[in-house]
Amino acid sequence: MTSLRDSLKKGGAKGLPRSLDGLLDSLDAFLTPIYLHAPMNADQAITGAGHIEFRDSGDIENGGWQTSGDIVVSTGAGQLAGIFTLPRGRIYLCQAFLAVTFSSNTGIFGCQWGLDPSAPFEDPFGTRCLVSPQAQAQNQHGSPQSSAIFDLTADGLDEDRDVSLQVLNATNLTSILDWNSGGTVAIIRAL
């Protein structure tokens, strides 16, 4: 992406005033898209509280991250994976599209975005996603969605925030399907 400063210089502007130079830096930062496309790279079996473990598998064709900006996601083992760190000073749209399978034609799966991955259900925000099985052989469901808007522009907010997609209920859930099996993915972008 060409910066505003580079565009002006190409147009013949020479020796930009210092105040205009700073303004262009601010505009470039504001106009640069910030996003994270984070698919899962392995199915996840879950039976109770916790969060969905989004992990990086390398290149985007194989379900890897695609990112621009400072949004990061933890990639540790187990419940250390899948925690997104959002830099302060912006408003974010957090979305998750899910694919799940059930072990029978009864059960329920629910999830919602939350602020504190270490204490699930303490600070949930956004829409709650609930899925129940249908009476068919595979009981597979794709693309139910959980979304949230999170505002980190408040005065006095002096730290980045960790968020995760927290599991609320997982009765008779076989697994949350990875990118290649069914399409579970989180997309977070700055607005």
C-alpha cells in the first residue's frame, strides 16, 4: 500500500511542513487495515469450560494465519493457544464462524467472545452462538457465527486486552472442526 506521503511526493510536493508530515503519519496509521484471519489447524474435542484453540499451521492455503497489523494470537499448547491480544486505541469487530459435529442427535454447543480467558464467563460480550444437532447421520453443522464489537478507545485505557472465543456448553459434542474439515475460523479486524 502506498502511503499518503509517498503519493504527495510523486505528485510533486517537496519538503512537506513538519505538521503536515505528522498528520500524514497519523492518517497512514489510521488507513492501514488491521486484521487477523485465524483458522484452526486441527479438530478440537472439548467437553466443558474453556476456549477454542486457534493455532497457526503455516501458509494460508493450509489454514495458516493471514494478518496485517498488531493483532496477535497465542500459539502455545492446549488452552494457551487461541487467545487474541488486541492493541488499545481502536475498535475491533471479532467474528467466529464454526463447524461442529455431535455424537448423537441430542446435545448443544454454545460459545461467546469473552475478555478474560483465564476466567471463562466473567466478561462475555457480543452475540452468543448456539448450535444443536439435526436428526441426520453426521450431525455436522457449519457456519454458525458469534460476533462482537470491542471498543479499546476509552480514555484511561492503558493496556492491550486479551479476548478468546469461550465455550459455554458442549453436550454430546464430538469436535470443533478445523479449517480443512469444516471451516472453523476467527476473523478480527479494526474498524
